[in-house]
Amino acid sequence: MIEIMALIAALIISLLLVIKSADIFVDNLVEIGLALGISEIILGVTASAVGTSLPEFGSAMIAILTGNPEMGISVAIGASIWNIAGILGISTIFTGLIVAKKDDIKRDGVMALLTALVLTIFMFLFGELTFTLGIILTMMYLAYFWILIRAQKKDHAVNGISVSNEHKKPITKKKVLYVIIGLAGLAVGCRIIVYSTVELAEILNIPAALAGILLAFGTTAPEFFTVLTSARKGLSRLAVGTVLGSNIFNILIGLGIPALFIAIPVETITSNLDGPALVLISILLLLLLKKDMKLSRISGIILLASYIVYIGVRLFLNGF
């Protein structure tokens, strides 16, 4: 019992460390990027989604590269399902209404669905994530990144906004140090997260894949607070964009990059249930938004209910 409590405490502390480290890393990296003359367009379209996804990405990478691939895949897929059905669903229930922009959904929503489809089909056909899939996923993210840059440039041109580096701040040793500290905190925190989760799963006899899905609740904390806060402040476009952008990053980079270095075996339940669940929930979101680009409180209830059904089936199939 003492060992379990110690592991839980280590898990909570490491989650807090990872979330704080991600903030430090992204904030200072953005400032250094601006100082080097990197366009705000490029930094702006990646900072929110990537920043909030670093805990999942780090945990998945560490899990896969330290011999726990089932957990790594489950963190990425489980976080993506929770982002849509759980986080967006709960945020909509609390706020009563989330409005999306049609162009954003046509771009980000379709890309999130395409990402889920490619991953699921590949898992079902081959039973593992290979180097070839890693190349495909990485190229898809680069293509998506290019599309985002074009969209941002178009918005700036339409609104008469120009990018200027006249007031950029110089690079200081402090900023560089903070980037290194943030990166180190992410590495150490994610390693402790994976170790604690693996140990708890073994003690409690929980399958690694299921443990990874449950771990997604903790690693998606940045997304949860970002989306909920954005929705409450009426920043619906940011709320929906963060969820879809995080999902795209979770799969294309979170699984694509590790697959470039190692073949990642996939459990049957992951290819037959988790992957299809992500596809169906992505389709459900697009259908709920299709009519008037709005999510009502009823839509939020439907999304959250879909997650409850999914996790119920997942627990049943694992004998819980």
C-alpha cells in the first residue's frame, strides 16, 4: 500500500513538473524564435497545440523507446479521443455554446479525421507502426504545417496585418537556460510518469495499453484548461483549434517520430477498438458541427456520452 501511494505521489508530482516545464520551454522557445527572425506566423500556428501536447508527446516517446510501446500508442490515441469527446464535450456543457469557423473545420477537422483514418487503417492492415508509416505521418504534418502558414498569410493579407521584427527582443542567456531547463524538466518528468505508470499497472494488474489510456487524463491537463478557459472567454475558435491541432500533433508527430526509429507493435484491441473509436468520434464532431458550425450543450452531452460508452467498452473488454 505504501508503495502504491508513493508511486501515485510520484505520478502527480511528475505530471505537474511536465506541465510547468512545457510552459517554460514553449514560452522561451517562441521568444528566441522571434529574436532569430522566425516569422510570428510560423510560431503562432504551432505554439498552442504543440505546447499543450508536449506531455503526451514526451510520455509516448519515452514509453515507446523504453520498451513499453503499447502504453505509448495508447497515450497518443487515448489523449486524442479524450480531447474531442471529453474536453470539448465538458467545455461545451459548461459554457452552453461553442462556435467554430467553417474554414477552420474544413482544414483542421478534415485533417484530424484523415490522420485518424490513416493510423487506424495502417494498424489494422500491418499490426505495427513501421518506418514507412513514420515517413507518411511526418510528411502529412509538414504538409499540414505548410497549409497553416498559407492560411495565416492569407488572414494577415486580408486584415492588413504585417509581420515586423522591429521590436523583437534580444536573445539572452536566461532565455536559452530556460529552454534547456524546460526540455530537461520534460525529459525527467515524462520518464518518471512512464516509470510510475508501468509500476502501478503491474501492481494493480492493469494492461499497459489501458494504463496508457488512463494516463491520457493527466497528460491532457494543459489542453483541458486551455480549451475550457478559451470557451468561457468566448474564444471558441481557439478552443476548437487547440483540440484539433493537438490531435493532429499527437498522432502525426507523437507516433510518427518514434516510428522512424523503431517498429512499434500494436495490440489487437488497439487496432480493432481504439483506432476505430477515434475515427468515429472525429466523424461525430464533424457531424455535430456540420449544420451551423455550433456545438450546443446537447452536443456536449452527446460527445461526453460517447466517451463514457467507449471507456466502458474498453474496461469491459479488459475484464474490469
